[in-house]
Amino acid sequence: LRFPELAAELAALFVPTSAVPAGELRRIVTEAYASFQPAETLPMVPLPPNDGLENAFVLELSHGPTLSFKDVAMGVLVSLTDYLLERRGEHRHLLVATTGDTGPAAAWASQGKSHVDTWVMYPAGLISDEQERQMTSLDAPNVH
């Protein structure tokens, strides 16, 4: 299985079909990982043999839109939230306080969602310029 398919199978163990039908869950998870590069989403990279560590691998978690491991969960979480709010005919505001990677991951995951507005707060001058740009340069009316 490719990672999005495996993630959907694992999510199905915790998300009842009465809340999210299986086909919708697969779609939500697959779309959440569509922006990851390379295509295998989370590549397993072999480590060079060293001091008895034969066949050791590293799972690279930094291939999402903000290059943070938090993209792995945030895209699915926000998409599921948006889906459930749509089914209930509701709209909610997500308030995110961050000192780094959480804010950009939440902002990117939230862009374009119709039932979620996301407000990201961060301490001025205490995050990297790149992280600030990731949160403030999105052209998404529902991300503030």
C-alpha cells in the first residue's frame, strides 16, 4: 500500500462509517496528502551500514507543504473537521497558538475549507521568517 492508502486504512479503525463513510474517508485522506512531494508521500530512506545497523531506514516526515512533520496529521485533521462540520451544517473557528511549525501546518491545511476559519497567533519576532511567511502569505480568505 502507498502511504495515503495505509493512512486511510488506519484511520478507518478509529473513524466509524456512521460518521464518515469509508469512501469519503479514503478521499479525505488521499486529498490531504496530495501536495506532498515526492509521490510516495513519506519516503523510507536507507541508512548506510554502520556498527551493526544493517537494513536501517529513516522515515522522512518533512515532505508536506510546510516541510514540517506536523503536515502529516494536520491535513487530515482539518479536512475531517471541515467534512463533519459540513454534514452538520455548521461553521467553526479554529484558534491556533504557535511558536513554530504548528501554525504554518494548520494554516496550509485550512486554506480553502468552507466550514472552518483558522486564526493563527504567534509571538512577534520569536519565529523564523520562513514560518511567518508561511502563515501570512497564503491567499486564503478563511485563514487569518
